[in-house]
Amino acid sequence: MAVQLITRIYRWNGLSTDEKPSSGVPVGSTFHEIDTGNKFIYQTNGWVVDNGGPLSTAKAVEMNAELRRLMERTLIETLAANERNGIDAA
């Protein structure tokens, strides 16, 4: 990609169910979904997830819940495998 001078950008806030602007959007513009905390940046090929910047509270809560589900599944599967192999969980 060639160097681009960005002289203006727009910043939008909206809900995840809102349609993001698609015409006349300068590259580098942002869209923040206030209900999910997801952030998007407009590139030449359209809106892409912006993973940079600080972690929002909503995103941290979502990541924590996903991690908890993963740990619970791992524990359940490990206990089941141990039981099948006759290994005492105590």
C-alpha cells in the first residue's frame, strides 16, 4: 500500500444493528458499536474490525465469559477422560 495522507475522518457511534455508512466515507473513519463495544475502521475495501486501542468493559466481560466457558469445557472433558481411564478425580 502506498502512503496516504488522511486529512479528514468521520467518527460514528451506533448500535450493532445499525447499517454502517457506505458512501462518501473517508479512509480512516471509525464506527463504534455502543452496545457491543466493537470498533471498526474504514479501509479502501470497507469496514474492518479495529483491534487497536484500549479494551472496553463490554469486550473484557465478553472475553472473560468465553474464557470461563472454555475452562469449564476443558475440565468436564478432562474429568470424563479420567473416568473412562479409571483415574480417580480426588
